[in-house]
Amino acid sequence: MKKIISLLVVLIMLFALTACKPKEEVKVPETKTPEVVDTSSPETKPSESSPEETEAEEKTRIITGEDGAQFEVPKEVTRAAPTIGAFAQMTAMLTEGNGKIVAAATGAISDYFKQVFPDYLESNPNSYDATSIEDLIASGAQVCYGPGSRYSDEQLSQLKAAGIVHVPINNIRDVAGMSSAFMIIGNILGEKEAARAKEFVDYYQGNIEKCKERTKDIAEADRVKMISLFYSADSFRTINKNDIAHEYIEAAGGVNVAADYTAAGEAGLTVDEEQIVSWNPEFIMVSSQAGKEAIDNNPALATVVAVANDNVKVCPFGIYLWSVRSGEGAMLPLWLSTNLYPEIFSDIDMRDVVKDFFNYWYNYDIPEEEITNTLAGRP
């Protein structure tokens, strides 16, 4: 019994010693905050441009005008203002009637223009006139374009203050200038319009080259001598080699007998009966039915070859006169060629040319009667 008690006492003492021994400290591994390292290369680092600058870049684009001049225009132009009639025709043609014209030279917008392009009445319901600064600003136009001399410096400042970009287009005196004008207007209006402008320039210059190719072998002595006359206020004026129609005449194989004509002090190159008789043209292109009647009924001109042979023809006129600066001028070399050399151009039917032009470039299905009126110069 004594042994058992002694054993219990020993066990109790051992348990007491174990309970009193201090515990070993558990060491927790030290943690460090990871160092932030810039792993982006210079090419991938974010731009330092401000949000405002980035937003502005996204909303605008740069287009190139004449002589390399650059202009910042809205990325999407939906409100355009051509400042001359020819540019309204170009704009409507390039946009395929998408209603972007909010102001125009309203005096040059005919009823037939509105019929062919009914969207114009929707986009410019108030008939804002682009020749008026007040109207132009009121129209809300984003961009306006036309001859730089249209507005004074003060007016240009007003346009800038109103947020309207003015793009001057001055050279429309020749085929090269017209082609450039088409491309500039197309670039102003947008990517789709720019592509259409390029396509049209190819068509335009292609017609000219076609006529040149077919008439290149005609001897100088056999080329038809002609003049182009404009009739107004009972008087006539002509065009010399500085006019775009002179290029069309030469492309068609004609000889402009007034090529070197000048009228001192008269920019309009006025001519009288005596001058016309002295030239004695074989073909006369006149600007209107009234002009043709004035020539045919003038006894002083009865001996002129063109008059005697009934070769006084009125220049065609669709929504714009063909012999001046407009897109419809692309058809004039063909019309002249078929009149001057019908045997060489017997495969070309001008009715088909007009129909195709209106259908494709104007997106307008022109009726037969309107084709007749266009070719007869009855706008």
C-alpha cells in the first residue's frame, strides 16, 4: 500500500513540473508589401493627352484644300453650305440626296433641282441663303465652301466665331480645277462621298479622253470651227481660251474661233453681229432658246454658215447649264462631239447618256420628256 501511495506522489510531482514549464514562442514569417514595378514599355504607356484633347480629336478630322492648306472639320459633316450654285449641284450629287445642304446660293437653286433632290427641301426648309452671313449662321452649318472672295475678312471672323469652318475653293476655271474641287468637296462631306467624288472624276475625265482619242486624227483644216455664245439683255458675249468650255470644245475636236478674243474693259467678252460674221463659224452653241431665236431671226447673221445650215444649237441644261462649271459639264464633250462629228460618234446616243447620268449620279429615274427638255436646253 505504501508503494502505491509513493508512486502516486511521484506522478503528481511530475505533472506539476510539466504544467509550469514556459511554452516555446512560435515565430510567424515576416511579410513584406510587394514592390510595384512599371513593366510597360514606352510604346505601351498611356498617352499624356488630357481627356478634353482626346475627345476633340475623336470629333474632328483634317482635310486638305487647295495648295495644301489644311482645315479641321467635324468628323461627321451632316450640315453643309455650298456657297455657289455649281457646288450645290456637286454636293447633292456626291451625297446622293442625303439631305446635307442646310444653306445654299438659293438664287441658283431651280425648281427642277428641288424635284430631282427633294431632300433639299427637308434639309433647308427655311431656304437659308449661303450668300448671307446671317442666314448662314442661322442654318447651323458646320462647314461652308466656295470662292474665297465670297466673304470679307470681317464676315470670315463671324463665321469662325459661330463655329463654321470656311474652306475656300477658287480654281474652277478648267478641268483640273474642277476635278480638284470635286475631291475637296467629297473629302469635306465624308469617306463615302470622297470615294464617290473619285469615281466621278474618273467618269468626267474619261469622257474627255474618249472624245480626244476619237478626234485626234482629224486634220486641222477639217476641224469644225465654232463659237459659244451667251445671250442676255439683247446682247451676246462669248468665251475665249480661258474658259472651261474651251477645253470641252477642243476635246470634242472643235476649233474655238474666239480662243484669242479679248474685249478691252469688258470681262464678259461682248460680241456684235459684225464680229460673228467675220468669224463665220460652222457651229454655234448658244446658252438659251431665247438666244437661238435671236440669232435665227437676225437678218445680219443670215449669211453665217452655222445659221444657214441650221447648226445653231442650244446648250443642254438639266439642273445646271452644261457649258459652265458644274458636274453636268461632264456630258458636254460628248454632246459637242455628236453634233460636230456625228459619223465618228454614231454609237453614242445622248438620250442614253442623260438617262444613265441622272439615274446613277442623281439617283433619279428621269422620264423621257425631261430628257428631251434637258437636251433642248429647257430647264
